[in-house]
Amino acid sequence: MKKVKLIVLIVVVLVIVIAGSFFVVSLIKNKENNSSNNSGGGGSPGPQITFPTKVVNINGESVSLESYLASQDFVKDLPKSASISLKLYNFNSGERQVENVYAITKGSVRAGFASNPDVEIMIHSKYLDDLKNGLCDAVAKAKDNGDVGIETKISTTSLMLKYAGMMKYKSCFGM
């Protein structure tokens, strides 16, 4: 009788373990599918949200922020496979609120989300007026005031290898 109870107990435990492992595998696959669909993984463009066009005043001339940033040496000198997300935010509502998002690649800036950025840069929109002194000056000033956040999406080693040619711009980021 003890052997029968032991065998039944082992069978029940095995069924629970097998059912649990199928459940866990199912959750993991579901989470991977959702994250690749929502975060832009796998080359999808990510959420499509329209932001108002930002216009900056450079030397008395109104220029779209995309055009101005694309004209900067920093953007022109990016590696071919570079992908940077730039988010402008404010605290008008009492908490951080994203105003605009830009995808930056070599020589190009477009409004919208980068599909798979290497780096995400968040900067307070109050520094747009400082762009007349150059992109690096505006970012450095924001960094000095704690109004810039930089989050890397790839490993430090990959980042250093990929962006090695950009070291002349390290002062832009307070390095």
C-alpha cells in the first residue's frame, strides 16, 4: 500500500511539474512576442505617435529642429549603423512629459521613434533656445544642470567599438 501511495504521489508531482513547465514556457514566449511588438524589436518601427514640429530660432531664422540637427557635424559623423533616440520633455504638468521624439541616424534626423536605438537621450526642452550656440553647448549645459538623461541600449563594449570615431564629441556629454 505504501508503494502505491508513493507511486501516485510521484505521478502527481510529475504531472504538476510538467504542466508548470509548459505554463512557464508559454508565458516566456508570450512576453517575448509582446516586447518585440511593443518596443520596436525585430525592426518594427514602434508606436506611431504624431508630435508637433519643433521650430528653433538660429541666427534670427526659424528652422525645423530636424533640419538643424541633421546639419550638425555630430550627426554627420555618426557611424552608418548608428541609431539614437532623442526625447524632449518638460515638467509643465508637474511630472515628466515627453514633447517630441526624434530618430537620429548618420546624417539624418526624423520625427518619431527609433526602431532599435543604441542610445536614448532625454533632454529638457527648455534648452532648445541654447541650440543657437551649437548642439554640444546645449547638451553640456543641460547635463551640468541635471536635465539630461542618457540610457544605453547596447553593451558598453559594443557602444565603445561602434562609436569609437565619435570620441571628439565626448565633451558634448560631459565626459
